[in-house]
Amino acid sequence: MTSFFSRISSLFGGGDKTPAAPREHAQEIDGFRVVATPMREGAQFRVAGRIEKVDGDTVLVRHFIRADMFTSEDEVVEAIFRKAGQVISQSRGQLFADGAPEGRC
């Protein structure tokens, strides 16, 4: 009997209302792999991602989160790649200079 009511409930908007997590998007910028991982906050998306560099058998990663918010996933992904490009160009090779496998930028 319970499954009957749960099916009826799901037809009328019941069930899990957890919003789907945004998809990851990747792009190469100046020899680095940039992965856009926008963070959903209510009806908006926060700029967040990571910059990766392959060093031999090791992948070095720098995570970033910014205050910028956008209403569409497409807009935030574009902003993430733009922001990552700025970080890469401004760091002038110092982004991974400490050799730590993970960090923030």
C-alpha cells in the first residue's frame, strides 16, 4: 500500500526535491587543466573550480572559490574559465611553486 501512495505522491511533486548538482566542465588554459565546479546556492551559482597541473605521475591541484554569483550555469562556467585564466596569467608560473599536491589560490 505504501508504494501506491509514494507513486501518487511523486506524480504530484512529492519525493526528493534535492536540486541536481551542477555538472563539471573542463578546459585547457595555457597548459593547465581548469575544471569548473560551480556551487549551487539557492537559485544562483557561485564561481568555484580547480586548476590542475601534471607533474610526472602527480597531479597538482589548486582550488578556488570567489564571491561572484550568477543565475545561470552557463554564465558561471564562462566566468570560472575567465577567472582561472586571470589567475594563471597573473601567477607567472608561481601557482605550483611550493610543490604541494593540493592548495588554494
